Amino acid sequence: MLFRSTARTVAPGLTEHLGQQVIVENRGGAGGRIGTELVAKAPADGYTMLLASSGMLTINAAFSAKPAYDPLRDFAAVSTVALAPIALTVHPPLPAKTLTEFLALARARPGAILMASAGTGSNTHLTGELFQAITGVKLTHVPYKGTSPALIDLVGGQTQCIFDQVSTSSPMVASGKLRAIALAAAKRSAVLPNVPTMAEAGVKEFEAATYTGVFLPAATPRDVQNRVYAALTRTLDMSATRDAFARVGAEVAKSTPEELSKRLVNDLARWKKVQQMTGLKLD
């Protein structure tokens, strides 16, 4: 949801500030690898840009035996665009209202708690794997074909928890159909202000979020990169852009190209560590 709405949100502003029509072209499939590879091989003339989620770049690279592209070598980072934190959310009858209670229950019944995800290799799945690696608990993964069916079954009680982005699950939390226990973020979310962060709840050094960024083919001339960066940052400064993200539980996350590149380096290292711990391959 965040990825699709982000493209629709920033395209009008980019059109205005670049003085050229920006067309959103969805190239789905293979967890985003098809569209990402297309941009990696596109002419470096500034006419082809990539709006990529964190998973499309670092997760695919870390969990594929033969990645189709190198996120650090094949792209020129422009700026982070939006960020949606991920929350540990549970089926309300689960007898765990706090993170401490959830961990105690999981340790008392290893593997008994069913963890839904949007699919094997999705950000929701791998965030759950990272949580297990950090806390030492054992959950049983139940993959679905997308977030919507995963949430439907979680509401129905077929599973007991999910690590999902706030922008997707917060309406169900607000209505009482689900309960958010802790947020994997450095600070609390304005959408769920009463939900503590993982650090506040006792689990340190566990942050996870779905973020999107704009990238260009690596060989794009510097002056073109600068022009796109200027147009994008002006778009992200627009109140209409910020309001649009706030309505779906996300926030503008403007950055410099260097900051986005550093985020990619850190994320890639983190997911490679999870891959080594789990042995999971996405090919």
C-alpha cells in the first residue's frame, strides 16, 4: 500500500518541479526485482527513475544466491521519500497485552504462536525473523499471498501475530479488530501514540520500517542527479505531500543522497546477517 500510494503522491509534484510529465509505470513481479532490474539497465539520461522500497533493493540482494543487480553499485541514490514503521500486532484474544507478556508466552510455548506474513521473503516475514533472532523466541511462520489476506486471517484468529507496517494495520487497530503491542521504530507513531517502541518495551536495537526512495541508474550525470534531487525535495516539502502520507500512517523521510546510500549499506549488512542465521534463500 505504501509503495503504490507513494508513487501517486510524488508524481504530480515532480511533474511540476521538473517541468516534464512524470508517468508512473508499475512493473510488478518477483518481489519488485523485474522493475528494479529494468532501471538498473536503463539509459542513464534521467528519463527513467526508480521508486524502490527497502525490500526491492536490500532484501532481494541479501537473500538471492545470484542477485540480478547490486543496490550499491547499480544505482545513484537521490533521496528517501517516505517511511512507515512496523508494529508487532496481534489477534486481540491472545493473552499478551504487552511485549513482555508476548515474549513470556512465546518462550513458554515455542512455535505455538503463528506469525502471518505477506509472503516468504516479504518485509513482514523477514522482520519477524529478525525479531526471533534478537529475542531468541520461536514463532511459526505462515506466509500469505499479500498483506490483505494475512490481516483477514489474523482478525479471524487463524494466526496470532504479524509484523506489519502501521500504514496498513492501524485502521484495524483503531477499530479494536487487532491490538498493536510494540513499534519497531526509534520514536512513537502519531497514528498509534499509545503504542510503545520496542526499546521502551524492553527490546533494544530492534528497528524496522518500510521505506521508499528514489534512485537513478548509476551512470546518470551529476547535474541530472542534482536536478532530480532538487525537484524531489521541493515535492516532499509541499504540505499536500506531507498530508497525503499522514493519511495513510506514513511520514515524509527526506534525506541527502549520502544518507540514503548509508541506509542501504546498513540495511544490506543487517539482512545478510539474518540470511546467515536463517539460511533462507529467495531464489
